[in-house]
Amino acid sequence: MNKIQIKTKTKNYYVFIGKDVFESFEDFIPESVSKILFLIDRNVNEKCSVLLKKIKLLNKSKYNLVIHSSEKKKNLITTQHILKYLIENNFDRRSLIVSIGGGLLGDIAGFSASIYMRGIKHIQIPTTILSAVDSSIGGKTGVNFYGIKNIIGTFYQPESVFINPAFFYSLPKIEVISGLGELIKYAIINPKLYDFYKNETTKIFFTKEVSDEVILKSIKIKADIVKEDEKEEKGIRKILNLGHTFAHGIESASNFKLKHGEAVFIGIILALIVSRKFNLIEEERILNFINDFRFITVNKSFANLDISKVVDFMRSDKKNLNGKINLVIPSKEKILIDFPVEEKVIYNVFEELSKYLKKYAIQ
Ligand SMILES: NC(=O)c1ccc[n+]([C@@H]2O[C@H](COP(=O)([O-])OP(=O)(O)OC[C@H]3O[C@@H](n4cnc5c(N)ncnc54)[C@H](O)[C@@H]3O)[C@@H](O)[C@H]2O)c1
């Protein structure tokens, strides 16, 4: 079992990684905990029953709630459902929520834990590639509201995170693709790792075998950033939003037919095209990126997307200031944050994107 410490101003905690993480799971439950609610994603409950049996506490637990998580249900109604369950079962301030699922469930669980009695403990057991390398780390929680992604939420760090890569074997192909979309963001953030990620993601795509090393390297990048800027106050953490302003607009405008990681993949290409427009990178970088990760395909519904709807959603992004759309984009030397662009630039890069994708026959 490997472990990484996440240090933040509000909490220091460990992420444990390995196929044996559940053997010592019980030892990490703080003694002060009065009751545990296990929140389990419905698909994980159905498809991963053998793995779940390894969590001894779960088998003994009286309080298990299976959640049908979908982006449309990542909302205040699902949050209320969880809060009601906690109240009806007399959960007190010393209670703990253990969430077992992807980023969706982790975000809702973290949000619920952060507001119930002004905050109870939360342990994350991420079961998708995306949630393991990204959403379970760093304490961002939240739900969608009024059609806007993650507009309601908190910063609330978990007690610990347990990653068992064996969960990924049961992921549908589309979820593997989605996970890789978020994973390769780290390859752009840390160019030294570009070749490593390029080769490893190709392997993952064809086998679903995600090595502990990929997870460790990704989490280390995120851990370093979160340590410096837990609440996105200094701007450093905004680097992690690379491609995300586009991605959130694309996901919302597609009515969530496109998965988060698929949208992030497209969002990164769009961010690269913006950089090229402002002469911040050579065109070769876009071509290489698309070519290196061309095995990542995108849902066909992307072709029918109404770009004006995407722009409408991008306008309401939390990162915008002074009426311009603020992007995170790569340049030759570093990642630039708060890069303001006019809406016409957004329309323009979408036009260019279709040319690139056609060239590489990415559908
Ligand atoms: N908090 C953050 O910092 C952060 C960062 C990135 C993304 N996110 C959020 O994460 C969410 C996406 O997370 P996700 O990609 O994990 O999606 P998800 O949680 O929706 O899971 C994807 C699908 O896979 C199923 N599933 C989960 N684990 C499985 C398993 N082991 N086997 C089979 N099926 C399984 C789920 O039921 C779901 O249908 C988005 O809502 C996004 O906003 C949050």
C-alpha cells in the first residue's frame, strides 16, 4: 500500500493507494466516531459486490444508503435526501460519512458532510479513475443548481481517501475515456510527465489497468497545488481548471450527454487553440496533443452541440470577472490563469476545433 500526505491549512490527511487498502481500513476510523453512514453509488453496489465485501465495516453496518448518482441528480434534492436520512437516524456531530463511488457521489457526500450540523467527518473511497486522481483530493464539494455545474458548494477536506484500483475493472469504456480526459490534464500542467502519461493512458485505454504509479504521480501534482492554495485564493489552484470553463459549458449545453472527462479533453484542445491564437504556443503543440491522445474518442452528440448555448453557460462560470470569459490556458513556459477573452474568440476557436478534429477523424 502506498500513501501520500495531503497538507492544507485546514487539515492534513492521507491518501492510501493499493489493492490491499481495505485490509486496514477499520484502523483509520477515528475512535471518537459515533455512527457511520455508507453512501454507495448504485452501479458500484451492483457491479463491485466482491470488492465491497472486503470492507468489513460496511458488511456490519446498519446505515447504508444506495444513491443513484447522475449529473442530473447532483442537486439539492439528493442532498436533502441524505440530510433527512442522517436526521431520521439520529446521526450526531461525531458521525462519519463514507462515500463509495465516483466524483459525483463524492462531491454530494462531501457537501452533505460539510453542512450537516456544521460539519461531520467524511472519508472518500473513489471508484472511478477520475475521482481517484482528481475529485476525491483537495476538498472541493458541491452540487449543480439552476442548470449550472457545481455552483453551490464548499471547501471541505475529507479525513482520508482510500483508492483501490481494482474498482476500475468494472468501469464502462466511456467512463475510462472520461477518466483519461482529466488525467491528461496533468500531462499539460507538468510537461516533464507528458511522455509518461501519453504511454500510460494508451495502456489504460486498452486494458483498464491503472498502475499505482499513475495515480501516485497525478495525486502528487494535485497535492502540491492544493498545499499552496487550498481555497483558490492565490490563483495557483486555478491551474487545475485547465480546459474546465469550456468543459463545464459543453457538459451543460449537451444536457450532460457528454461526460466530464470527455468535455475536459475537448476543453484542453480548445484552450490550446486559444493559446495559439494569441501566439503563446506553436501550432505543433496542438497537433501533437491531438495525435498523442487520439485514442480518446468523443461522444457523437458533440457534433450537434449548439455553441451559443455553450457560450451562455460559460458566461455564468464562477471564474469570470468584468464581463469577459476568463480562461486557463497553456503558454510555452507555464499555465496562464485568468486569461480574459471576448465571446467572439470562443466562437472562433470552436470553428477551428472542428477543422482539427476532422483532420484526425476524431468523432
Ligand atoms: N471535487 C472536485 O475537485 C472535482 C474534480 C473533478 C470532477 N469533479 C466532479 O466529478 C464528477 C464526475 O465524476 P466521475 O467521472 O467519477 O463520474 P460518476 O461519479 O458519475 O461515475 C461515472 C459512472 O460510473 C459509475 N461507476 C462508478 N464507479 C464504478 C465502478 N467501479 N464500476 C462501474 N461503474 C462505476 C457511476 O455509477 C456512474 O454511472 C462531476 O460531477 C465533476 O463535476 C469534481
